[in-house]
Amino acid sequence: MLSKKEVIRLYNDGLTIRWRRKRHPQQLKGEYDPVGFEVHIYTPHLTSEHDRDMTLLHEFVHARDDRKGLPNNRTCYPRVEREAEATHQRRPGVLALIKELYEI
């Protein structure tokens, strides 16, 4: 599960969140850009606050994995999704910290 310590490390390393108002061509809700060290959230594809929160956690897991040198492609999507859900359910403070740090 994603931890507060990992979120703080990503924040201190300069991870940014970019809120995109345009639709993603492949209808993605979010994506992690390792080159720019950015999380992109595509607001037109979000259906609720919960959807936004889960997308944030999902992309933060991708960013954390990238920093650890772990594979970060479409094949890991199910694992990343499970980890985001587990973090949401068992560690609500992680999402609260992301919202606080990034003023969401």
C-alpha cells in the first residue's frame, strides 16, 4: 500500500499534479508522466469525488513505482488498481495528506 512517507518523498522530489480540462484521446482519467514527473488528471472523465480520489491514488502508485525502478506499464494496471483501492480503504490518511500537500 502507498504510505504517507512515500507521498512526502514524491512531493519533496517535485511531483506535480496537472488538472487537464480537455478529454484524453484514449478516455483516460489520469496518467503519470515520468519525463515531466507529473500526474495528469483529466477532469472531463471523472464521474465523482470518489473517482477523482481513486485516480489520484492510482497515479501516485505509478509515480512511486517509477521512483523505485519497478515496471510501469499497462500490464501492471490491475495490481496498481488493487493497491490504490487498498490504500483508500485501509489508509485514508494517505489521501488526506495528498489533498493537504497539493491543496485539493
